[in-house]
Amino acid sequence: MQPNQVEIDEALAASLLYDDPESIIYDEVTARQIQQREEEASLISDEKLAKEWQDMEDLENHVFPTDDVNQIINQFQDMEVNGSTSLHCGSSSHQQGHVGGSIDTSSHSFQPPPPSGDVDPDNMTYEELNELGESIGAVNKGLSKSTIDQIPTHKFGASSWFRKKASSSGETECSICLIEFKKGDTISTLPCAHIYHKECISHWLEENKSCCVCKAEVGP
């Protein structure tokens, strides 16, 4: 005998009556958490893939702006003499500590690429472009040691005149190292009247030809 529709409905109602509502809710929450984690994992994967593509594109383009490349080539052309040039990197390519002994600043030579007619930035590696730019930037960048040594120096606090001069100019600290002047410090005074620790301004002028405050030319 086949069950009629009433019996089927009663059986379904009994089944629903004895189902655990808390279990149903727990299953729904778990399903939502799993879906959320899958979406987060997909987003992280997409971001990682995008970054990898960007890194590959940067590497392909050498991350070297066209304007910088043109500037390097123009500087190289200006320095050519009879079709070939030998660049010399002196003390400006070496760093010295603020306090303590100096590092060897003996010059060494750098052989540049072929004459400008053969310089093709598209065929140069990122390292070659960097090396060329650094070597060009190191030429005639700062003052000679003899010129720097001619800058007058004083002991800070050694005379009332010097104390008054520093006080009236409002300079109580070195603009390079940002450390206050103390009695006994060796101070260099530039032609523009700005004062610095001797070591600080000496290292600065090895890389630059002007006062770091007012940009006035210090030497030839």
C-alpha cells in the first residue's frame, strides 16, 4: 500500500521537529568562515602575483629614468677629449668618519665606455649606467684639499670676539652634524661667515663647492 500525501507530510514534519537548530546554525557559520578565508587567500594571491609582475617589469626597464640616462650621456660628451677620456675618482669617492682617522683617499682611474657616438643606453646594463653616473658625478665635484686647508679656523670660545660673533649670528650648532659647539672645538669660518666644525665642513667641501646653508661658492 502506497503512503498517501498526508503520511508523507507528517513524516517530513517529524523529521524537521527533531533536527537540532543549533547544529544547523553552526554549520552555516562554519561555511561562511570557510568562504571568507578562501576569498582572503585569493586576494593575497592576486596581490602577490601583481607585485611579481611589477618587479619583472622594473627589472626589464632597469628602473632607470630616461632623463637621468640623457643627463649622464650629455655630461660624458662634455668631458670627451680627442675621442677618449680617463676619469679619475679622488677623495670624493671615499667617505671619512666624523670623528677619528681618515680613510685612504688615493686616486684611482676609471675607464669610461666608448666615445659618445657609441654610447647606447638601451644596450647598457643597470650596473653600467650606475657606474657611469657615479664616475661622472665624482669629477670636479668638490674642492681640493689645499683649498679646504686655507679656510680659517679658530678654537670655539677661545676669544670673546669669536664668542660674540657666533652668538650674534645665531649659530650655536654645526649645521652639518647638528651638534652644539663646545669650548675647544675647532671651528672653520667660510667666506660667507657661516661656521662649522672643521671636520664636518672639510668632508662636505670634498663633495661640494658651496656653503651648505646659503649655497655661496667657497672656492674656485
